[in-house]
Amino acid sequence: MKTRLRLSVFIPSFGIVLLAGIIGLVNNEWLISFFQGAFEGAYANFGWLYQLITLALVILCCFMAFTRVGNIRIGGKDAKPKYSFWSWFAMSLTGGIGASLVSSSISQPITFFEGIWGELDGYGIEPGSVEAALFALGRTFHEWSFYPYAFYGVCGVSIAYVCYNMHKPVNVSSSLVPLLGDRANKKGVSAVVDAVAVLSLALALVGTLGTFIGLATSCMKNVYSIEPTKLMMLGIMFITTVIYLISSVSGVDKGIKFFANLNFRFYIFLMVIFVIFGGSIARILSESVTALGYWIQNLPLWTFDTGEVGGPGLIKWWTIYNWMFWMAFAPVTGIFLAQLSYGHTIRETLIVNWIMPSVFAIIWMTIFGGVAIDMQTSGVVDLAAEMAENGTYVAIWSVLKNLPFSQVLIPITLFIMLISFTTSADNSVTVISALCIRDRKIGDEAPKPVKIIWGVVIGLLSFLLMAFASGSKGNDGVRYMVVTMGSILSVLVILQIISTAKLVYECHKETAQKESC
């Protein structure tokens, strides 16, 4: 049967993306204020809920990984993996993160270390102190490792099991089958769930492309003294969109796999460069080990703090904001991760989708965040002052300018960011497009024209919002849209948690009965 467009998914999601672009062009101040108000309302009323959702996901991941449920093989006991271990990990790691990993590993620890926007006020920590350094690294570990990656862990496993082992349709709504039964895949329910999930990921992708545009224009301005223009933004958008579309239309086995492996090698290269030239690695590692203990010591409070202690400067604009951003990505990204998990056990899937990316993030933040704090404290460069004046995008370039061979390292790093975004975007476009197609099985890809349409409109919207609705922080329009969609998707994530918990209980009970026979 010839594949057909799912109009009930494609039209509303695609239409709203176009509408957002038009509004951003015509009245960008209204767009920013509307979505900012929506985010602030969600935080004020449901900040406590987002913290509990994240904790529930971590608990679910732990239970699935460390009990007999983890022995269940995705696809059945005879299923064989399709990808080698390192290709699988490279696609899983790079498919879930974008260019923000490179910049955030510098900007976020420095922001926390100096409390640039009041992040330390609630906990009464003196900016620039030894405790501030421990807090900066520990808090960055908290917001970039096991807690956020639990979103991917649960969504990936639940969709993989339901689609491969229970042979249900490849939709986000299928993850609710253990809870709702076949009602989850009725046309109306399935269309609403998938349309909202597609819209959320499309806007999240707009946000990550906006981040890359911001990083690239910041590089031009602060390194090469070239003032950003709308034409420059358009050129960056065009180049990036062409690259990730080439990868996406080439398919998972060719384009996405190639760029993921290339990106992973660049990550290792950049880490080695920072270890060699970034400063006293012994001091950085010593400080980071202590920061791990500081994180573990404060984990209960940080897990449950809704802003009553930490204050809005930290909890609202960092923690809750980040959780909502991951919510926007997770449900649809789970389909991509599920596709890679075929033939592996649930435990192996969680090791690759949850544990290993979290450990990688901690190592990454240790090296880059440690180097940044070392430069700040030693007086090599006042990163905090530069960020307060020019925004967070400038941090990575300020650090690189103070490393040996900076004239070579800066363009290489910019290229790594481009590849990093490409590997995140190509799988997202692939899955978004696939969800707009009827009668497909997991692993089937959408026709190339559908991918191209989505890729082009996402690229154009990111350009319009960055050029005409950037706001005071550089990408306010896209930031607030994404987290607003994340707050809407929290309803779906809650249902997925309940559904997955029920599935885990039944699987645990079934495996226990088999072992007792």
C-alpha cells in the first residue's frame, strides 16, 4: 500500500509552526510576551509537578535497569541488533543533544559560579568562592546528566517495547497502550497526541537551530569583529538546513550514522585539546571529584526544591526551564531511540540511552566547566563580565581565544557545533516526517519531499525568530515557545510514566513467574 500523509497530524502541527513564524515576523513583541507569560504561569502553578515528574522518570529508569525487567529483549528473544555498539552509542548520544552542549559547558558553570543573574542568592553562597565552584559544577552535573536523560530513557524503552514486542503502531500514542489499551491508538486520540508531540519537537528543533545561529553570529562578532546582520543569519540557516537535510534524506543507515560517528570523534578531539591546553588538569579533576560529592550531598534538596529555597533565579530560569525543554524533545526522540534499540535488552538500552550519556555529560562538564572556572579564578579572562555584557553565547569564544592555537581551534569548534546540531536535527526531522505518514512500521522512513518540507520550514522559522523576535537574551521567541510546548507535553509524559510503570509491573510479575517454574 502506498504511504499517505496523515493530514490529522501534519496539517495542525505544520500550520501552527507557520503561524508562529508569521506572528514572529509581524508582531515579535506580542509573540515573546505571550509565550513568556505562558511559561511563567506554568512555573508558578506547576513547578512542583515538573520536579516530581523528573524524579519519577529517574526512579523508573533505575527499576528497569537494575531488576529482572532489564533482561527483556526488545523485539523478542531472537531479535538481533542492527548496529555496532559504538555506532549505536554515537547515534544515541548525538541524536539527543545539539550545539548547546558545547556552549553550555562553559556558560552554565560560570553563570552559577558568579551568580550572574542571582543563581546563588537563594542558597546564600558567596559568588566566586570555593563553595561556589563546587556548586557550579555540581549543579551543572545535576541538570545535564541522570535527571534529564531519564526522559529519553523512559520514552525510548516504552515505545520500543510497545512497538517491537507488542506490535503496536509506530506512534507516540502507542506508549500509552499499557494504560489505555487499544483506545490509545484510536484515530482521534492518536492524531491529537502525535500532532502535539510533532509540534513540540519541531519548535524544539527551531530552538536548537536558533542557538546555533546565535553561537555562530556571536563568533563572528566577538572573534572576527564582524557585526551580525539578517543576511548573515539567513546564510547560516541556509547552510545548516542543507546539511541536516542531506543527512536526513540519506536515511539512518547512511547520513545519520555517518554524521553521528563523525560528531562523536570531534567531541573526543575537543576534550583532548582542553585537557592538554586548558590548565591544571590535576586541579580541575580534584575540584570536580569534590563537586560530585557536593552534588550527592545536596541531591535530596535539589530534587524537591521548587524555588522556595533556591529562588526563581536558579529554579525557574534554569532547572524548571531545562526540564520543560527536555519534555519537548523526549516523546518523539523516543521513537528514534527505540528504532536503534532493536535486538538489545532493556538494560542495555538504558545503559546506552541513559547511563552512558549521563557519564559522558559529567566528564564533558568536568573538563570544560573546570577550565572555564580555572580561567575565571586565575584572572586569565573575566568570563562573567563578558557574559553579563554580551550574553551567554560569548563564553565559549572567550575561552577559546585564551587557548594556544586559538586561530585554528575557533573555526574547528564552530564546525563541531555545526556537525553537533546536524546530528541532532537530522534524526528529529526524520522522526517528525515519519509520524506524518500512515501505514508504516518502525524503521520505515517518510518520503524525501516530506522531510524537505519540514526541514525548510523549521529552518525558515528559526531565522525569522532569531532575526525579528530574538529579544534581550538573543533567542527569547524560540525559548519561550519551546518551554510552553514542554509544559503542555507534561500531561503526556505523566501518562507515559503511569503507562510504563504498569508495563514494568506486569513484565516484572511475568518474569518472576517464569523463573519460579
